[in-house]
Amino acid sequence: MSPRGRPLFLTAATVVSAMGRGQDATLAALRTRRSGLRPCAFAGVDFGHVGQVAGIAAHALPPALARFDCRNHRLADLALRTDGFAEAVAGARGRYGAARIAVVLGTSTAGILQSETAYRERDPVTGALPGWFDYAHTYDMAALARFVATALGLEGPAFVVSTACASSAKAFADAAMLISAGLVDAAVVGGADSLCGMTLRGFAALELISPVPCRPCAADRAGLSVGEAAGFVLLEPTGEGVALLGSGASSDGHHMSAPHPEGLGAAAAMRAALAAAGLAPADIDYVNLHGTGTPQNDAMEDKAVVSVFGTGTPCSATKGWSGHTLGAAGVLEAVIAALCIREGLLPGCLGLDAPDPALGARILTANATGPVRRVVSNSFGFGGINCSLVLGEA
């Protein structure tokens, strides 16, 4: 978690999702309440809705990075080349040196689509995978960090956090520790997760896919919509504007795929993040819920939020715009939180006139405006992993 009293500034940020490419497109989607979810037609899957990013198939990596080519790295590269992010990192590299900037990223499936394709093309006699398949540079869990570090010319510590859907949120906490320990001076934090057949069919097998666009916090919510996204943030100890004020993580280990019904681990993560930031619950102006749209997740998160904040703090989930982007959800929603702070925007949940009456938190169903100084952003994952970030004005 971030050391108390030492904010880390988000001096640059970029994000690509079904909402659009870049911060401006993301903000425009939030303001106009335009969802990026569309009927699924990916990898032979024709059920549910997905948050698919346009243009990935046509995007080519630079020749020097060709060995990393896969859908996940193309998606990451789109983000690196957006919002002036690569240029901002180049400036930081000049200030600190390439070896003093860490790369800490999250993903849950890495380049698994590449392995799915390779498996279909295996030798029918020997079962050998095709020669073009480069496991280390595409499907290996650490490949994303290798790709981003190489693309940005960075030589500091580089690793991937894979804690399911809390992955890129936990990356913020781990990067903050590296900076606090003096091992690096700055960090590129974020993550990427792209669509693949295993994810879509896996969630369907768990009966978690909604037949309609996901509707977090609705009384008749029927499940999640899978999305894909990539996002990156440059964290520095000096700057201005929005900063990471604190982070908290917990692991309740309740069940491999079901959340703790009382939200004990989620509440513990939120309390730890507030303690790290030196803040009280009353200091938070908005909670960006994990809010997947599944009956169990939304119910347990509501209990956790009410136990920490009571019933007065505005809350909403933004996955109705993007879908659940899995390991990239943490960074996508951290950037959304930063936009909310910068613009004074409180985005209400999409697709419902009123929240589920069984929920006790103050759920927004329409956009509102007003001062937003500090936001808690939640990310929870399979296996009982929970991570909360506090972002706000330093």
C-alpha cells in the first residue's frame, strides 16, 4: 500500500476499451451514457454481449517488436500509443534513467488467444504446436511486462501481477511499494486483458454471462458482460493533480469463484486503503464499485460498502459501458476515477431506472456533477482476492 502521507501522482495515463481509444473518448462515453457493449460474435461465441475494442486485428506492432505479436500485446500497444503516454514515459526516462523506472502490470489471461490458435493448428500426428508459436513472448504470464518494458525502453524491475480480476489494481499497490522502498523512482503501472474463447466459454460454463448487456445493481441483473481493455499510468512521487493516496488488499479465500457472502475481504481492503491514505470514510466523495452485474457480487459488495461508508456515499459501477475487463479492470476504472475527479463527474449505472431495493448503498442511476475530491475504486477477483485504491487530490 502507499506510504501514508506520500501520494504518488498520476502524471500520465492512457486507456483503450470498448468505450473508445483514449481518455477523451472514455470521458465522452461516460457523459453521453453510450455503452460500448455489443452482441458477441467473437471466437465462434454467439451468446451474450461483449466490450470488444475496434481495430486490434488491423493494428501491427513495430518490426522490432514482432516476436511479441498477439492480440493482448496489440491491445497494449494501442494504449501505449495513445494520450501521449509513450512520450511522457520517454521524458521520465530522461529524468530518472531507464533502470530507475519499474513496469508493474496486471493480466489474467495474457496472450491465451495465441495459444488457442496454435492448439487448433497442432500437428495431427505428433500433436506438436506450430513453429510460429512463441510461448515466452506471447502466452507466458510475464510476456506483457517484457513487451511494455521493451516498447518503452525501460530497464528497471518488470513483472506481472496475476490476481484474477484484481490484477491491475494490485499492480498499483506493488509499484507503490517499490517506490517507497527506494528501489525505483517511478513506475509504469497498468495492465491488459483481451478477449479469447476460454474466457467467454469459461464464464458461460459458470452461468455468469448475462443474455443482455450487463446491468450492475439492477434488481433483475443476470450476470456479467466480458470486455477487453488496456491501460497504463505513470506514477511519480512529484507532480500535480490526481494522485494515488492509498491502497489496500486482502485475501479472504472464501471460494474459488464465489465472493464471501458478507463481503468481509472487500470491506477489509477498503479499510486498509483508507488507513494507508490517512482518510476517514466521510472523506470519500464517490465509490467506483467492482459491480460486475452478477447477483452474488453486487450483493456482497453492497454489504461491504455499507459496513464501511454507511448509506450516504454515492456509488456506481461502470462495467455497463465497458464490460468486465478482467485483469485490466483495475487500471481502466482507476483512470475513470481520475476523470471523475478532474471533471467533477459522478456516472450513474447504465440500464436501470432504480437500483435493486435490496441494496443499501446509495446507488446512482443517472449522471451527476459536483466536487469529487477523493474516490475509492474497488477490484475483486476469483479466489477471494480484493484490492481497493484511493485516488484524489493530494
